[in-house]
Amino acid sequence: MSGRKYRFLVPGKGFPEFVFVHYDQERNVTTFDGFSIDVFHAAIARLPYDVSVEFITFVNGSYNDMVMQVYLQGYDGAVGDITITPNRSQYVDFSMPYTDLGVAVVAKLDVQDPWFFLRPLRHELWIISACLFVLTGFVVWLIEHRTNSQFQGSPAQQMGTILWFAASTLVYAHREKLEHNLSKFVVGVWLFVVLILTSSYTANLSSLLTVQQIQLSKHDYVGYWSGNTHVQGVTKSNLNFADNRLKPYQSPFDYYDALSQGSKNGGVSAIVDEIPYIKLFLAKYTHIKYSIIESLMITNGFGFAFPKGSPLVHEISAAIVQLREEGKLSELEKKWFTSGSSEPMLSPDSAAGTPHATNTLSIDSFYGLFLVAGTQSQLPPNSNHRNPKTQYRKQTIQVLQKCRNTNQIASVHGNIVKNSQEQDHFIVFELLRVCSKCDAIEYALKIFEQIQEPTIYLYTALIDGLVLSGSYDHGINMYLQMIESFVYPDNFVINSVLKACGLELDLKMGKQIHAQGLKLGLCSNRQVMLKLIELYGKCGEFDDMKRVFDEMPERDVVAMTVMMSSYFEHELVERACGIFDLVKVKDTVCWTAMIDGLVRNGEMSKALEYFRQMQREGVRANELTVVCVLSGCAQLGALELGKWVHSYMEKYDIEVNHFVGSALINMYSRCGSIEEAGEVFERMEEREVSTYNSMIVGFALNGKSTQALEMFQRMINDGKRPTNITFVGVLNACSHGGEQVANILLNHDCSDTGSYVLVSNFYSSSGRWKEALLVRAKLKESGIQKEPGCSSIEVGNEIHEFLLGDIRHPQKKAIYRKLEEMDQKLRLEGYYPQVDVVSQDLKDQEKEKALAIHSERLAICYGLISTEPRSTLRIVKNLRVL
């Protein structure tokens, strides 16, 4: 079927939105465009074979004539806004309709009365009704006020009761209890009157707003498009209008002027045309009140005409159905038509068979009513009539925000129960939030169990508190309980539970929550996507992490920082550096995460280099940044850089809190400047356990056992509770008699390799090799990797690191020559290696050989050959300071 060109007729006049024929005289080319043409092209494109189409303009004649040309002269079809009618279907076959069905009548409306809501009742009826309800209230008051306390009080209060009682019966049952049968009878009669009045008002208002109320009389004129003779016949036969009341118009663009003039001024009162044309007209003039007042299902919409038996009929019809299912028809409608409605204008599913009530109420209809309501709302409130429940809630929340411990929370909670407000969700939400802040999560669980119907906000507050307190499993279980209670999550609770899954490394549950979030449409939220990236990163699912990252609409520095930190957690330093390089604008958080990740992965030199680059790019460091840099300086022994960081902190007013102060003390003590570490400690206003630990360990590393023990005693006197790190420092300071402390340390659930090494060395120095082997075996069973001993020296602002027997250094030959020379000179001076310090069960010769190539000795030899005579050599070891 693709071997020849198909010839289709196209109407040369009509609505250009449907068919637009343009002839270019200069190029002698005719182009065809419009909604109908685009629909036809789209349908042809979905046929299973290629079809070559030629459009031929049909100018002289009506649409019926064009259909007959298809029937008589052998054209392959007609394309355009062709109405499907039974008469035309006798000569040609039509495709499925691609527009609305039927013919409609449109008229202009005029409802701009600000007091429109008063129209259902006449003015005299409004006045009589008002007088009657005042009279009813007065009569009831007259009967009741002598014995009924609710109708007593000051004259103003009694007048208000009269008006309120009568008026309230218009909308709901009165609350004042009636005691006399006569007053009940009066109210019963009045309620019957109210029922009749309200029913009549509602019915009359509905009738005023119903479009069918607009009736065309025999004196009105009706317009139609002269190019559509079918519509003219419909107007005569179905609407019963005489020929002298029908006005043909050459173009649909004349409809607006004709309706604006009206029948009395030479125009028309209504227009009759195909529903697609009518809707197009309404969309063009949305600022004018028009309405479809009647529609007739006597046509089948617009379709494409084909000769009888053409195989294209069924295939084009199937293609039109496919276009509608794919939403392509809606896209083409948006392209060609402007509609104030969100619904498709020309869709056959828009129920064109029913009259369209476009005469909807607007603000103009009730402007007067709004004016009255707005005026009375500006009257000053009486402070004596505030809602006591609201006042209590406000005061309780203010008191809760001042609570600092569980006892204070329990006291306020008791008052809440006493006042029967334990089910007030606003109060309970604040109660749960304060429990979380005060580390009273167990008390929060007890409160939550008493809630009858907890909302999503209460679940969110509790789950968030559980996660913050470290009860990750409990938080996940509470989320599952929430789902079982048919309380659907929002993005806030999803964030909290995803955080719990990440910290608990519960990948299975995390994926289930991810799936639930997708079903509920929550995973497009930026915070949820960040938590998903963090979850998959912590669990090592880097493909899923990358997929979520790629789905983010905006891949900002925060998301990249989360990915970078995930790679660092799994020691994938190169990948993390690659992500860092992709960040165009790096903020302080991004730089800090990079430096911290390098320090945690042992890349100290590289971390310090990134810090220098951060300063060159003008990014200011914060507290966490300097802590990371100080940690790197401590491990490398870069004292000068550490001092510069200390000066940087003073220059930019970075507070030396216990977090930063501990890092400073650790840096100075590990670099051998224990006096400066002590100065930092004494200048600190607040000292926490970590601060004391840093000083105790620092004294121990520098061989000042007496000061370490004194600091330990000072810590106890200050009411600080020792930790495993405290015992490590104390044990190192008094290793000569620390077996009891050693046992306490190893039973303290310590995961630090230093604890095991110190205890092992303690036994080795005492010659108790069996116990030392047992400690090392316990270390091996624990799966903890011991960090290898490393010594470093700073020469010319560069850090040089050495391991035991290291032969990697470029100057290794010179270093070992210097080492041999130093050993010979030391022996001439009477020095021999102290083999008893070697904590291994070896022969003396093997111990002496191990001591000879120790990392500290290599670092010293390099310092001797690389610095001026009498220069100070500062050697730093990652495990202890010489």
C-alpha cells in the first residue's frame, strides 16, 4: 500500500485552529496546518506501513459537497473538521471521532449583582421573615425568662439571647433548654416556618443558577455559521426557529460581536454550532459570561471521511484510539486551543450530551454577603470569653519547653492528666518532643501507649526521638506498627526511619521503606533522596546509591558530600576524591568531609594538603574542620602546622569548646609540647571527660606518669566518670603495677587496639610471656586490626614517614649508612641495646636486630643527614611520642 500517493481533500475555509491552508505565492507552495491536520498526520504515522499523502484544497462548496466529491470522483478521503452524520455515512465511511459529539446552543449571561444571594426571596418576604424571627424570640423570652435562668441577665444579655435564639434555629438546633410547653409550641411552629423558608430559598437559588432558566423566545434571533448547512437544518427542526429568526454568519469570528449586540441591537441572543466550535469560541472569550444552554446528541463529532470499503478506515480509527490512550490528542489540543479549564476541550469523554452550567457563582454574586461578614469580623473580641482549652494548651507547651529532666516532664504530665488533656495532640506532640530532647525516651513510650488514635505527627515525634536516642530497632518497629495501624507516612517520618536503617545497616528494611515511599510519591522529596543515598552508601550498595543520586532533580554539593562520605566509610579513597573533584562550588562542609575522610583513612599528608588548598581558595574553616586538621597534625607530628591552626582559630574567633580543646591538647601532647597542651587545658572554661582523657593520655605518652595520675584524681574530684580511654592513659602511666587496671580495661568492652597492646606489653615487660600471648590471641580473635608502628619527622615543611626496617625512602642508602655509623659511635661510648624492652619472646640477638632498624632510629638518621648541626629533631610516632 506504500507504492502510491493518497489524495485527500481539505476544506479551504473554516476555523483556522482546525484547518489552516496557506498559499505562498513566491514559492508556489501550499501548506496545510491545524488541529485536524496534526491529528491525521499523527494517525498516519502509527500505521504499520508507509503512506504518502497529498492534500488538495476544496474551496467551492459546502462540507456535504466535499463528502460527495470523495464519493463521486475517487478521492482517497477528506481530512478536516467534518461532522459525522447519518446522511453523510450513506456515501462514505468515517473514522472514529476525535472530538466531542453533538450540536450546542450558547448564550451570554449577565450575573454581576453583588446582592445576588438575596434574589431567591423578594424584599418584602425578607422583611417579614426578619420580623417574624425577632417576634418568635421575644415571645419565647417572655414565656421563659421568669423561671429559666438561661433567659435571664442584664438587659443587653437578654436582648442578645432573644436574637440569638431565634436566628440560631435557621441553621441548627438551639442549645437553650425550654421549660414551658407553650414556648415549645411557639418554637415548633417557627421551626416549620424555617423549614419552608429555607427549602424555598434553596430551590429558588438553584433555579436561578440553572442554565435551563435561560429560555429563547420566538422573538429572539439565533445565529449559525453559513458554511455549515447541517446546523441550519438542526436549528429549524429541533429548536423550532423560523427562517426569519435565523442569521447566517460568514465566519465564526462574528459570533462575539453578534452576541454582544443582542437581538434588540441587530445581533443575536444565541449561537448554534458544532460543540467543538462552541467550546473553541468559549475558550477564546473566557472573560465574558457565556454558557452552553442546550446540547443535542444528533451528530457523532468530527472524523475523517473515506470511500466505502477503504482499508484505511479501520486502521486510522485504531490509530485515533491509540492517540487518545497515549495522551497525544490532549497534547495537540493544548497546542492549538486555549482553555481556562484543566479538562480537555474536545475530548469525546467530556459528556457533551448534558447541558453545561458555566454560570457558576463568583465572588461578585456574594460581594454584599462577604461585606457584611467581613465588617462584623472586625469587631473587637471580648477578652473575657477566650477559649480556656486554647489558653491551657498554650501555657502547658510553654512550661514543657522549659523542662530539663524526666522528673520535670513527669510533673507537667501529671497536671495534663489532671486537667483531662492527655488526648490533646498538640500537647502530646510537644510532650514527646521534649522527652526526646531530655533523653527520656522510655517515658515517651509510656505516654504514647496511652494515646487512643495517634496521628502521623505523633508517630513522627516518637520515631524521631527513638532514632536520636540510638534505639534504631525500636524506631523501625514503631514505623511498622504505624503502617499496620493504617497511618500513612509522610516525608518526615520516612527520613527518620531511613536514618535508623542506615545506622543499623538494615538494608532489607531500607529497601522496603524505599518501595513504600515510591508508591506514596514521597521519594521525590530532596531530604528523602539524601537519606536514601546515605542508607545505600552505609550498606555498600553503591549502584543503588548512584541511581538515587542520578534521579535527583538538583545534584547539589550536599548530595555529593553524602556520597563522598559513604565512599570514605568503605575506604574507597579514590572514588571519594573523584566525587570531590566533580563539585563545582565547594563549601565548608564539603571541604571538612574531605579532610575528615582522608584523616580517618590514614591519608594524613594528603589531608593537610587539602586543608592548605582550602585556605588558598578562601573557604573559612569551622570547628569540625580544625578538629580534623589537628588530628592529622597529631598523627604526623606537624607541630608548626598545628600551631598555625591554633593561631587561625584565634584569628577567626573559633570557640575552644571541649570538642576543639581536646583536639588541641591531643595535637600538642603527641607532638611533644605537653606544656602547651597544659596551657590549653587550664584556659578552657568547660572541661568534659574527653578533655581530661586527652590530658591523661598526653602526660602518659610524654612519660609524665605522676602528672597523669594527678590529672586522673582531679578528674574524679570534678565528678567526671572515667571511660576506657581514661584507663588506657592511666595504665600507660603506671604500667609497673597496672595488672588490676589492665583487667578493668579489657573487661570494659574496649574496641581500641591500644588497650590490648598496652596490656600485652605490660605482661611482656614482667616476663610473663604466656599471659602476653593470651592477650594478643584475644586481640586476634576480636578481629580488630592493629595499626602498624610508624615514625615521622618534619623537615623543610614536609612530613617523612618510616616503618620498621623501611627501605622505601629515596635516601635509604644514606640513612642506613648513618644508622650504622651511629651504632658504632654509641657502642664506643659504652651503649648497648636494651633488649629487655622488646615485648616479644625472642633471643637477645634477634631482639637487638629488631631494635637496630626501628622506625624511630630511621627517622632520627634521616633528620641527622637532612638538617643543620645542633638542630632540634622532633620525632613523632603514631603509637607513642619519644
